[in-house]
Amino acid sequence: GDSVTQMEGPVTLSEEAFLTINCTYTATGYPSLFWYVQYPGEGLQLLLKATKADDKGSNKGFEATYRKETTSFHLEKGSVQVSDSAVYFCALMEYGGSQGNLIFGKGTKLSVKP
Amino acid sequence: DTGVSQDPRHKITKRGQNVTFRCDPISEHNRLYWYRQTLGQGPEFLTYFQNEAQLEKSRLLSDRFSAERPKGSFSTLEIQRTEQGDSAMYLCAAGKGGSYNEQFFGPGTRLTVL
């Protein structure tokens, strides 16, 4: 079945460092891809999305490009802030799926130190 | 604020007891999902409603679990004869469907079974 694999954490960075969180997927069809973020004590929030190959999703300085050839959707940010400390989840939704449920990776915890 | 509320936020119960959780999405969200998230894992799909119809159930949803959405608005998830393995965060998500079916998550109900 469909699945998502993302790099294990925790990831600890200093403020203004470059961030990459790797995410690869396995899917039989043509999924939509998502990054969700969970700040401490809060619910999951959609960070960015991409619905087809070569699409780039971006939001709040974060970017991810849908790479069909490598089945990847890596999350990047050029300069992280302390406020970016959270757990990040990569997810897919199978295109055309009747129910549209999300399949998540295990999450990567990011801690940014001042 | 995603517009999805869940109640209660925390529930502690003894093994063998029944528990019920509630999810309230905004009125425009005709699709509603339940997920379960255990420590260190990403959310896993449990079940899906379109309006009041329950259209999909994961094999994770054992016979002790039942979900309803009687008027296509709020939803309830009941667990009968709880077991320690049911301890998890139960997440509700809702959306309007559409081309990529963005889902808005509630804050979750954390269940602890003693």
C-alpha cells in the first residue's frame, strides 16, 4: 500500500541555519503531497502542498518540490527561527481516492536554539 | 483556528470502560475524518464520513469502535471496553473535498487507559 518515509529526528539547529527534512513516498497512483506542522500544544496545521509533479509548495519561508522521478518531497527552509520548533509531518493523499484520507510519515521533531 | 473543535481534550479511563469523543466541524465541511496518533508516530486513518454517511473504515477500527455523524454536522467516536492499547491521541479532521481535499484538524482528544 501507499506509504511515506521521512527522516528521523530529533533535528536540532541553531537559529538562521538551513533546514532540510527528507521525505520519500510510495504510491500506486499520482498522489497529492503535503507537509503538516504541529506546534507544541496545538493541532496539526497544513504548511504547504503540491498536487502534481514539479509543483513547488511554499509557505512561511518553507518550500518543497514534488519530484516524481525520485518520489520525494523534501522540506527546506533557508533560515530557521526559534518559532519554527515543532514536529513536521509529510503526508500523501492518493489522487482520485474516493475517501481522500491522508497517509502520514512518522514525523520529525525540529528544535531551533537561539 | 481551524474551526474544528474536539471534546474532551483529555480523557483518563480505566480498562474496560466505555468512552465517547465528540468532534464539531464548521457547517461547510461535509467531509469528516477520524485519525489516531500514538506516541512517536504519524496520524493513522480510522474512518471517513461524507455528510452523515460513513463511507470508509480502516481495518484499525475494531468492533469495539463505532463512529456516527447523525445529521452530517458533529461526529462522535465511541470506544467500548477500552484496552491499554487504545491509549492515543484521537484526531478529527474536516474539509469540503475538492481537487486536493484540504483537511483542517482539531486539537485532538488524548485518551489514557489505565
